[in-house]
Amino acid sequence: YGRALDWFRRIAPSDPNYPKARFRMGIASYAAGDYSSAAAYFREVLKAFPLSEVYNNLGAAENELNQVQPAIEDFRHALEGNPETSAYLFNLGTALLRAGSPTDAAKRFQQVLDHDPSDAEARNLLELAKKSDRAAASAKLTPQRLQTTFDETAFRQLKAMLQPGSSH
């Protein structure tokens, strides 16, 4: 991941690929266990592109940093754009479980299983949430599910339609 970060750092802010590079730097930092840097990269991307996948990944980094309430808010933002995305539902469920809201967490895991009944991780966490065990909040939960693609094209097109004459 260090080599990837070195390469992505070479992309100048004026380069049209800069936001994608920062997004990928967030993914690489997250994978390397540097959740603070990952969150910083995702926050930077959010300033220009408030996309569901960026909110999801920021929430994942915050959840790993035990910043549970901001993570929950970010996962909810991600779901506003894509309410049926299993990864976002799963991640929100893990954050809610960590926050001590097992009933709400169970609802999210059930929604994941409604989309994919073979999701063993969601099934295990649903059972944990149903136990309403306070130990569930402190248990080491399954890693978050990151989105690895970043497509700002549709966002740029919508922004151009809503703000004629804007440079993005």
C-alpha cells in the first residue's frame, strides 16, 4: 500500500484524476490500518464530491477509529443516495451494534440478508444483535465493507445541469 500511496501522491491537485487519486489513497490507507489518514483523504474528496461511496468509506474509517456517531451519520448519508446498497446497510449495522443499538443493527442486517440470504457475516451479526448482549458493542466486529470504485462523472453532469457555467 505504501508504494500505491507514493504513486498517488505524485498526482497534482490540478490534474482531473486528483479526486480519484485521493479516494484510492483513502482505500490504501484504510487497508494499511491507517484509519486517520484514510478518513482525512475521504473528507477531502467529500468536499468536491459528496457521493455515497465516499460517505460509506469515511464512515468505515471513523468506525475503526471508534468515532461511532460520526460513522453512523456518514453511513446514513451513503444510504440516502443508495438506500438498498448492502454494503452501506451492513456497515451501518456494525456501527449501530458498536453504539449499543442492537435492535436497529438487527434491522440493517436483516435488510442485507433480504438482498443476499447467503451473507454469512450478516447472519452472524444478526444473531449477535438479537442477543442484545452488551458485549456485542465491544466485540471485534467484521471489517467494514469499502466501496472501491469512484465515479464522479454523473455527479459532474448533474452539477453542470444545476449550475450552468460552473467549472466542475
